[in-house]
Amino acid sequence: MTVVARQFHLRARPEGLPASDNFELVERSLPAPHSGQVLVRNLWLSVDPYMRGRMTGRESYIPPFEIGEPLDGAAIGVVVESDDTGLRPGDVVSHFAGWRDYAVVDATSATKIDPAIPEQAYLGPLGFPGFAAYIGLLRIGKPQSGETVFVSAAAGSVGSLAVQIAKIKGCRVVASAGSEEKLRWLRDEAGVDATINYKEAGDMSAALDTAAPEGIDIYFDNVGGTHLEAALSAANDFARFALCGMIDQYNSEPSGPRNIYAAIEKSILLQGFITIHNMSVWEDFQRDVARWILDGEIKWQETVLHGLESTPAAFLDLFAGKNIGKMVVDLRDDPQGGS
């Protein structure tokens, strides 16, 4: 079977905030799968803030996107054709050949998913966003019941899991987000104890002091900037900071917190982390979060755009704060290509 895939390529490296003309939709004929490979038709695509760093061309923990080559990212697809004994046509799998409608992938890089859980959950709570929350909270934060946890960008795909894991561990949770709709979901569904609308707060340090009058013991940082400064100010002695992301600086020149000396004064642990460096606990994460989902202890929201053509818009909307929870692209109703 010959399949013509539609795939997004990086047309030009963005300077500052990316724009739609940085991306190009092209068609490419795919080879038939060789031994140990499968042809997958994608059902769901993930877009995530970390992808912005891969567009710079700078070497990092993951290779940069190349000009004129397909972008990639987490995806959920159904096997259409298989030359592997472990996967059959009809199997639904998670893999990493996103930003396209069809892909040929190595079977070793595709994982069958549990049909008892919604497919797209494997891009959010059971994907790398959930894994980041799990690692940051449990391996770095090491929460103890009764401690206070502050999470920034708490309505996003990572933050919304972090706050719920903190609640499962018996902590008091303070969450920041940029709209009342997001904060309402965090209070009513995720169970956080206090919220901050950072767009209206003005002085973040004062807002955090009000929300956490006894200080904070753990900070899960997705934002950087004034949020990190406020957390340093509010931190108790021996606080633990899990530095997951700094979306405040992804499209601008980086700047450090002005009060970084507080880390010395208060013996604060500040630890950055990368999910792929923690794969030894992936099975623990899958087991624990799947159980929490099935038990109703973990909830999540999705912002869904439809059709492959909407993928760049979904990515750009992340930086405008238009998503609540995980941003995903639904391809299930796309015309079925190939011939």
C-alpha cells in the first residue's frame, strides 16, 4: 500500500514568538514498513512548550528541529500495516512521530495503550507532561503531608497533574494561572487550596505571601521570572524547588531572579530536571498514575483543535495562554489519505 503523508516541516527558525509562516505543510510518499516497523495513522497529536527550544537550532538534551525536515512530537495512532510480530493492524499505540497524519515507525518505539483509559490521556497525564509532574513532585519535591506546595502555570498539562499529586500526598496547594476559568477548575476539580491570578495580581510576591502566609516548602516551577522570585521570597528554610520549565523566557532573552541569594540564606534546593534522564521510574509512573485515574483521584482537561492543518495554531496558542490543560490536535475526522 502506497501512502502519501501530510507532514509539517520547519520552514524558518523563529526569532522571538513563532508565527504560522515558520511552518510548512508538505506531502511525502512513505515507504512500506520494513521488518520491525509499522505504518501508523495518527489519531491525536501533542504540542508542547518545550518544542520552542528545538526550533532555535541550539544543541540541547534533545536534537533541534532541522529546516525543511518533519517536526516530531508525541502522538497516538492506529497501526495500519505491520511488519512486526508484536503489533497488529488495529492496535492503538503511542509514539513520537507527530506533526503529521501518517508515519512509518520502528515497532520498538511504539507502545500499545490500555483501552480502559481514553487514548489522548497518553499525551497528557500518562504521557511526558504527567511524567514531568511525577518526577518533579516526588523525586525532587519529596512532599510530606501538611507541607505547602506552590505550582505555577497550574492549569497546564504539567501543572494540573503536579497540583493533584501534591493533594494526593496530603499537602496544602497554592496554584497560579492566568484566568478565572482556569482558577475555578483548579479549585473545584483539582482541589487546590488557594489560587493566584497572575495577570491581575500585580505584585506576585505579595500575592503569594497572602496565599501562603506560613511560607512554601516546595515550588514546582513552569514559568520562571517573577514567579520564581516570589517563590524564593516565600520559601521556608530547606525548601525544594523543582525547575521544570520557564515559559516566561522561551521567546525572550533569559534573565535570572534578582533575589537568588535567598537560595543560600534559606538552604534551598533548586534542581532542574529532564524527563528522559529519569526513565528508570517510567513503569512506576505508569502504574501509579493509571491507578489514580481509574480511582478518580486524577482529573484532567484538554483543549482540542481539529485537523492536521490546525497543529501550528495549537502550538502558538500555548504561548498566548489559550489552553486549559493539555493542548491536543484531533485527527480522527481528517480525510483518510493514502491509496
